Amino acid sequence: MNGQNRNDIYPGLEVDIILKKDQRSGKRTRGVVKDLLTSSAFHSRGIKVRLEDGQVGRVIEVFED
């Protein structure tokens, strides 16, 4: 699942994000969502989140159990 819809993302969910510094390379960072930072229901580049380790980026893939 992609990370463009806010309804699909919630705290505690495991996701891959792209950090701002990694946008050109496309390097992914995996972590667990702590906070949702995008207030709109949809974002074409991915919902912005803060991971539990404090890193901030846009969700590109969601991992469900």
C-alpha cells in the first residue's frame, strides 16, 4: 500500500519513508509511526510522519500484519 491517504496511516504502523535528504537518491528508511504531520486527507508525494526515533519523512510504503 502506498502512503498517500491519511486514513491508512496511524501511530504504531510500520512504514518506509523517504527523508528530505534522501529524496534524490530514493533511499528508504524503515520505522514505526509516532505522529502524523500532514493534516490533509491526501498528499500526492506521501503523508509526512515522524517516526518513533524522531526522523521525519514522507511515507512511500505501508507494511501491514
